[in-house]
Amino acid sequence: MTKTSYISITAPDEDLFYRGLTLQDRFLPSRLSRKVTLLSRKRKKGITQRSLLPQLSALWAAFSGSEKAAWTAAGAQCGLNGWRLFVQDQCIRIINDIAGVATPSPLHQSWVGFIEIQNPASEARIMQLHPNSYWVSHKVIGKKGMYEPILVTENIAFPIQLKINYSSDLGSVGAGSYAKIYAYMKSSYKGVDRYTTLEIPLDLVTDWKSGTATLTSVIGYLIGYVLYIACYNVRGTLFFDNIQLIHSGQNWVRDPYCHNIAQTFTRAFFQIPDHWAVDVLPNGASYGSIYTND
């Protein structure tokens, strides 16, 4: 294998040079590799045979108008059209040997977050940090599968609206038991830190439903907040999806559709805070993302 540390390319040849090569990891010492732009007949046949799209297309074509409309309504909740949500959901089912087709719901789509608490644990709490400025992982437009760290400044404007869709099967194991999602707001007034809570109490046992709360003001200047999902003196499972904290005309929750709520970031993305970090998670408690079809 030929290795070079430096080459000089003239301007007329630069386009031809990069046309046949592709960059590898951008955050390690420089490395180029051959760009595979033309596929042999054998490789094309293999890709076609592995594709699930012909099978999914046949299923979609057999749906009635009302069934397609239900998928479209569910997809609108997570930024997808009906066909794309169906493809996402059905691929998960096929890969994991789950029979049949899911019933679309506007309350949850494919992956959902969960907190599970079993003996000896009786509580759990996860959190998402929202200081005034922080880094996020952002997809590079026009580059498939490429992301870059972006610095975000979250200037908070009122009103602030908190929303969540959830289902739960939790049992109380002590006094003062609860499940809730809340934003712990920090503000400054005359040099003194003040704290305000925007909270949605969650039913301990319920089928999928929505919860909403709104905050219109705080004392002083709002600095930042921490978003928590907490369960106390309970055991069982809490599922949630489509989390929103809306202000200034957009939703600021990271991973709002719960594709991977336990995701962490390393290497060149180390400065990005976890989607949902552990605050309280004793032995017997766990959290993450899971596919659900109920």
C-alpha cells in the first residue's frame, strides 16, 4: 500500500483527484480512501436482493385510504410522512422477527423511551441539561451519515410549554410515590439565584396519553434549566415519547422522538452533553429506548 504524507495538486487536477477519493474520519490524522462510485452487476444484484423496499411497497399498496391516512397522521408527529414512518417501523419489525404490521398512533412512533424500576430499586431520575450555551450533534446537509458539533445558544423567551406522551404501569411501594417530568428553571433577580418548576404529574397506571404544562414568567432573568423525568417510591415501567419543551417557536428537547435516549458522545464530540444523563439510577433501575407496537 502506498502511503504519502503530503502531495501538491494543481488546480486543474484537484477536481479529478477528489472525484475518485473520499475522506475518512475527519477528526483523526488525515486519511483518504477510494470512492466506490460504480457498482458491478454482481454487487447491484446483491444489494437489490437484500433490499426490503419491494416487500414494503407491496404492503403499503394494499393499505386502504384510511390506513394510509393514519400513518400520515402519526408521521406528522415525528417529522416523517406516512410512507417513511411505515418503512422505519416495518423494517424494525422484520429485522427483529416481529410478525404483522403495527397500528400507527399519534402518541408514539416506533422507538420510545422507558424507565424500568425493579426490586431492590424504588426510584430513578434522568436529566437533560440546557444551559444558555451548549454543543449539539448536527447533520451535515448533503452528506449522508455525516455529523458535526454545533454550538447552540438557547435564548429563552416566554411562554414556555412542556409536553409529553406517555404510558405507565407503576405500583406504589411507599409514601409520597410519584412519576413526573419537570423543568427546573434557574433565574437571577438582584444578584440572587431563584428557581421555578414547570411540572407535569404523570399517572402511575395509564394507557398512552398526553400531558401539557405552560410557564408564562419567572422572577428575574432566566439563565437556563434542567429537564428531569423522575419516578419515586414506585416499581414498574414508564414509557414516553414525543417530548417537547417549546419556546421561541421551536422544540429544544434533544432526541425528542426517543431514538436513543441513553446516547453519549465521545472523541471529537466529547463536549456534547448526553441526551439524557443519569441523576439517580440505583441497582435494579434502568432506562433507554425500545421499540413498542402496543
